[in-house]
Amino acid sequence: MRLELIRGAAAAMCAIAILSALAGCARPVGDLGRAAPSVLHDEVMPAVGRFRAAADGEPVSDFNLTDQEREMHDRVWRFLVAPHAKDWFYDTAVELQRTRLTRETDLAFSPDRYYEHLRSERYASSRVRYQTVASDIGHDLATIPATFVAICRVIEVDRQRAIAVGNVRLGAPDSSQQVAARKWENERRIDWFVRALGYRYDSYSTALDRLLVETPHEEARIVDLRLEEMEVYVRRARARDFCGGAGAGFIAKDAPLPSRLQTQVYVPEPVVRK
């Protein structure tokens, strides 16, 4: 017991030291928004994070990542950060959570940050803010189906592991614990994606509501339509329906919520007479 306390204290001190040294250190981003290779972010921080997690009693798997798990991590990460929006997505906190240096911190994220980012940007026209929101949602919609497929494949990998570990001739003596730990890690990453997708939807929705009051324009209709499309995926993610029709042709069983624009009154553009 004393040894465990010492190890836990050492892990906590090490994590605190890393947190202090890496404050404001988000994961570097390379071409096309992909995570850039980094020894610090790919090796050092995850190693310390695993030590912290084990000291706190969290499951930690020593299994190598499968190709399916690696792809899922890469695709999910795109929804955990937003480099185009100057940290409205708490990129630094995300990196500390990703490497397990901290527990879940995204539970307290505020959806107001995206709107504040839009509001602070000096656009030539107030219509451009709507176009920006529509574009950001469009980029998400373009990558959600492939992310669902990647998650579905990892769920299948975990299912196959559970079957294989039942054969006592396979694997090491601690295989059952390792399989359970990796399944816990994968489910935790999937849960994070579900929360992140919901947070993006809430952020976009909050921005639209605020913009409708601040600078009403008919461009809001495009944003609202894309939000309705995104809402389908949010509901599916929350229901853990990743494997049933993740393609673009998926049609929700439930009808979308009534549009917030049905009673919206737009200020007509002034007529410029020559």
C-alpha cells in the first residue's frame, strides 16, 4: 500500500511538472489539418500520461494499436480540435486529455466560444459570418461518415479480441486484462468523439441563434439546413449507431426538429438607386 502511494504521488508530481511546462502547448498541425509528427506529443507526453493513469487506477493497455485503431484516433482527433478557429475548441486542454495527463476536461467546455470567435473577427460583410459557419459545418459533414466507419471497425476489432481471448491457448497470461483495458480505452475515445460532435453542433447552433439577433440575413437558412443534417449524425452518435448506414445517403427515422427560421423576419436590403 505504501509503495502504491509513493508511486501515485510520484506520478502526480510528474504530471504536475509536465502540465506546468506544457501550458499552452497544443499538438502541432501539419498539412490538411492533420496532426504533425512530434516526439514530445507522440512519445513523451503519452508515456507520462499512461503512468499517471495507471497510478490513478485507470485501465492501461500495453497492446500495440491496430491499423483500425490508429485510423480511428486520427479521424476522431479532427473533431477534438479546431485550428481554424484559434483555440475556440480548447486545443491545449484537448492535448493534455488525449495524452492522459489529465482526466476528462471537455465536460465543461462552453459553446459560446465559437460565436465569440466569429464576433471578434473583422469581416468585410456580416453575411460572411454565416458563410463561415456554413463552411465549418460542411467540413464536418464531409468527414463524419468516414469517422463513423472507422469507429465501427474498431468496435468489430474489440469484438474479435473478446472471442479470441476465450481460447486459453492464445495470448499471454494477462491477455484478458489487456483486452479489457484496450476495450475501455477505445470506448473512452468513442465517448469523447460523441461529446465533441455534440459540442460542435451546440456551438454552431448557438452561433446561429446569436447571429439571427445581431445581424439577421437570409444566409442563415443555409446554416440551418446544414445544422439539420448534422443533427442526424449527432443523434446517431449519441445512440452509438455507428455501423448502420454511415454513408451520405443515410436517412434518419425521426424527422428533424422544427426550423428556428420558420418565423424569422429578415431586414430587407436597402435598394440602391442610380
